[in-house]
Amino acid sequence: MRHHQSGMAIRAIARITALDRRTVRHEINAGGFPGWAQRLLTASKLDPYRAYLAQRWREGC
């Protein structure tokens, strides 16, 4: 918000914050950036097969 209030363009804000321009525009129009929660790591369907897949990758398959 400080960058926007100082007159910085949305594109420049997006570039320095590594956010999409639409996200920056949306949050500016909403009046502020929310505190994003950190993603929880969940199990993948591939987890039981990771060792096998890594072995096959090393073998060139």
C-alpha cells in the first residue's frame, strides 16, 4: 500500500512483490493486503511410489 500511495504503478508493484498485477490491483481496491496463511503440506498420491520412480529415473526410464 505504501508503494501505491507514493504513486508507483501497479505493474512495478507487482514486479517487486512477485505478485500478479491482478492480485495487486484487487488488494489495492480492497484497501490492503491480507495476511496469507502458509500452505500446509499434504500427502501426495505419488508418495508411496517416490522411491520406485526415483530408481527408474536413475536407470534412464
